[in-house]
Amino acid sequence: MSVTADNATQKAPEVAAEAARRRTFAVISHPDAGKSTLTEALALHAAAITSAGAVHGKGDRRGVTSDWMEMEQARGISITSAALRIDYDGRVLNLLDTPGHADFSEDTYRVLSAVDCAIMLLDSAKGLEPQTLKLFDVCRARRMPVITFVNKWDRPGREPLELLDEIEQRIGLRPTPMNWPVGIAGDFRGLIDRSDGDGYTKFHRTPGGATKAVEERLTDEQAAAAEDTAWEQAREEIELLGEIGADFDEESFRAGESSPVLFGAALPNFGISQLLETLVRLAPAPAAQPDAKGEPRPITAPFAGQVFKMQANMDKAHRDRMAFVRVGSGRFDRGMVLTHAATGRPFATKYTQAVFGSERSTIETAYPGDVIALINAQALSVGDTLYDGPRVEFPPIPSFAPEHFAVARAVDAGRYKQFQRGISQLDSEGVVQVLSSDVRGEQAPVLAAVGPLQFDVVKHRMEHEFRAPIELSHLDYSLARRTDAASAPVLHGLSGGEVLTRRSDGELLMLVHNKWRLRVIERDHPDLVLEPLLAGGVEAAE
């Protein structure tokens, strides 16, 4: 037995126990549904921070902790993702904060490869929105358990039963409410807990919602007297839920077929503690994940982890490159010399950190489900595997459907080498997808992005980081489909599209002007290969 394998065997009970304590999850939503506010409310209730601020901090109120990047603070949105590690009730919660803005959603998609559960956040007035549908498409592809939180119940919105029906009809996810609101949207009185003998919690606001809401437990008799007709209506609706069998089922939840539903309001901190308790109780702990050969890798095996995100220049004082790695198996100890699966070369881990918003702290050990940030990770790319002991490699992280396209050219021809180096690095980081063709040549790559603001990030970094300013010529395409070598020549000759090669994996992509043109091509050429990319179905795009 090798030294590494022997050490892994000795550490196995510790690793198994620590992994069982972990809950690694992300909050997914459409823009403006309140994701950043919910992220901070969860941290507040878990006592990771002492006060919460709205997305747009005013006066003495600071902005959201997880929105640390300068562009994020200026725009009041989340652009990059950060990993928030929170200790709560004997558990370690790894909250992978994800960009809520549609223009930066590819990073959101990618982060979903590193979590075991998702909180799907819905606006009580808007329900399922386009970005939510795309995000759920990724969750469904991974058969990921999803907990639904209906937010903003303190504002006017839709009927709760109508929202449940929409979830089931539009995405095929069977909703199983864990609690039920007393009072219509906009007149939020409290919550009836369906899993605790129908206990009732009434909420009272605190100034500005910066601290935990005051919760008052009432008996059924007290609630009936205090809430009158609102209580009667809620009780009738709960009886209906029982009649239609909308009760929690763990097996279907773990299979990604049903979703526990909770109601609340993140800004005044109503219903957050109930969501937190549900997450801790129901979300799965890290488990064995299949490697590239399809064989499950036990969490007690020697260390292995996968890079799911790259971020450059997080620290203005240092030109660094940070790789976010999800630990898949074994125990990580700072200073380990790991092997980079893509090259077989050693990778030292002397500089390893945990990132909480804008704050960094050195991390000494980590276990399955944890996220570690490796500094000076120039050799790493999204999807890479790092391991200790016998070779292992995890499957690549899929690319997602781009919707915006632009041709990039160097402003200064004398800076062509810097231009090529910058484009290649941004491609490896996953900032954009880079497409090329014989017709356009390497000097005019096509940049493909989920949202147009990604182009602003590319232009800024190319000018300031690589000293190679670029100009972008936007293309009138809005859809991409995967095709093959046999179909490509025919498709390339059709009007309303062109076929390009994605540099990162060599896939052939057919770019199309719009969904109507795509449907005409599919109708006239049913034998040609035109496969949707993940999160790129026409329904999700509408």
C-alpha cells in the first residue's frame, strides 16, 4: 500500500465525519428576485455577520458582503461568484454565491457543477422568469435537489396556489410546501409550519431589516383571534394541500423530482430561519461523485478536487490568478503538492485561502464539499482536476449556450502577441467562449457570451491587464446549436447563420440569427444535427 493510500485509510473516519457535516449549495434566481439580499440574510441568521444591508447600500448601510468586485459595487449587482463558508448548528455551510444578473449567468451555471443542492428563489409577483428556467435546466440535467423559496411576500404578488401550479406545470417539479403564509402577498402576517404540527410564527419588523426579525410563536387559538379571516383562508388552503398530496417526500426530492417550498421575505428577514433549518435538515451532504470513467469516487479516497471557477486580479495590490476548487474526496492540507491531471505536473498549495466576500483568510484544511481558493494558479483552467496519490480525473464541466456574439480585433497590430495571450487566458478562465473559423482567421476570433456585459469585462481586462486594447464588432446572432462535421458544410451554406469551432473543446457550433430562422432550418433540413446546448433551449430563451 502506498504512503498516500495508507494516509487516506487512516484519515477515512475523520473525512467521512467531516463530510457529513457539510452542506454545499447555491442560490439561483432571475435578476432582481432578491438573491443578494437572501444571501446576506442567511449569513445573518447563521451569525456569520452581525448586520445586513440592502443591495444598494445607503448612508451607513454597506452593500452586500458577497458583492465585492468594483464593477459589482458600481452596478449594484453580482458579477463574480464567491464562496461563503458559514458554521451553523454543528454544520459547515458552503454557500457558493452566484451572479444573479442575466448578463453574467454563465458563471452561475458553472458554479452549479460544484454544489449538491440549490435554493431556487422566486419573486412572489413574477414567479418563474426566463433566467430561472435556464438555471433550472442546469439543475435538472444534474438531477440536483432544489429547495424553492418564494420571496417578497411582504409586497403585492400572486396567489400562493397559483405559484405552486406554475412550478409544476412549467418545469415539472412537484411542489411540496413546508410552510404556508398567513395573509396575502403584501399583507404578510406569519407562517404556518406544516412539518411541526401546524405551529404558527408571527413576524415583527426590526428597523431597516438590518437585524433578525422578531418571531412570536402563537397557538392556533391565539392565531385565529389575531389574524381573523386571513387565518381561516390559510387553514383552508392547507387542507387543500393535504387533499392533493402535496406533502414532502425525501426520495423524490433527492432525485430532483419534487421541491420543498417555503415562503418569506428576505429584506425584513421573514422566514429566513425556517429556510435555514430546512436546508440543514434536507440538503444532501457530499457524496461519491463519478470520475471521467464513470466510476464513483468515494469521499474517503485520497484528495481530489476540481476547478470550477477562475478569477484574475481579485486583489488590486497583487496581479494574481485564483482558482476555486471544490473538494471531491479526501482531506486537503495546505502545503500539499498535488498533481495537475491535465499535464501530470506537480502543483504546490502553499497559498490557499477561504474567501468570504471581500475578506480572505488562510485555510489550513478542507474536506469534501468545501471550496478552497488556490493563489497564483496560472497553470489551471476551469474543469481541471487536482489529485493526490493514484491518478484520477473528473468529467469536464460543460459549456453553456451563448446568446451574444462579437468579433474581436486588436486596436494596435504591434500588440498582437499580447492580444492572443489575453484572449487565450480569458477563454481558459471561462470569461467568454472563443470561436474561430478559417474564413475569419485567428486575428479575428468571435467571442461568445451569455450576456453582453461580459464583453465590457473583456474589453476592460484586455486594455488594463494585457495592454492590448480591442475593438468589438457585434454579430446579429442570438442562438447557438451544436452540430457535426457532416452537417457543417450544408449549414454553413445556408443564409442566416454560420458554423464556427469552439477553441476550448473543438465543438462545432452553428450560430443562428433568431429562433424563427432556427425553426425554418430544422423544418427544411430535419436530417442535419442541431443539438441544443445546456441552458439553451428555445423555451428557456423566450
